[in-house]
Amino acid sequence: MKSLFLPNGRVPRTTFALMAAAQGAVLLLLWLFYPLRLFPSLSDVLRALADLVSTQGLVQELWASMTTALQALGAATVLALLISYLTALPSSAPWLMRPPRCATSPSRA
């Protein structure tokens, strides 16, 4: 318990999980029993979520977004591996690791 209040102290996993669950429960109870006009009530949010899932295709849209993101990740990985492999080949060193040219050179008078 003392390690919870020490700077950069190590907290056991079970204690950390218990603290996170307690904080989540407190926030959920505050949202449920002490509604603010700033946020919708929990029942309104759950009703809107059910409407999004049942009538507006939320699951299909999430699946499409996830597959697009995974395709982009795969393409970026392939390109990064290709470029990194080319930097190790001696034949591609002249055009991949060429030093930058100066736009202007100092004139000698």
C-alpha cells in the first residue's frame, strides 16, 4: 500500500487492476445516479447504441474500417520491408544513399 504513494513506485498487477475497476465503477455510478445536462443519460446512450447496431449497420461499418486499416498496414509493411532490404544491397546504395546536393555553392572571388 505504501508503494502507491511513492514516486515511480511499482504497483502489483492485482492492485492496479483493482484500482482501475474501482475507478470505472465510480464513474459509471456517478453517470447513472448523478446525471449532468452536459452528457446524455446512460439509458439514452444504450438506446442509441442499440439503434446504431440494429438499423444503421454499425457492425458492418466497423468491419469495413478495420479491414481497410489492416490492408493499409500490410501495404506499408511490405513497402517498408522492401525499402529496408534495398538499403542493404550494394547495388542500390548509390541511388538510395546519395548525399544531398547543395542548392547553391559558395563562390570564390
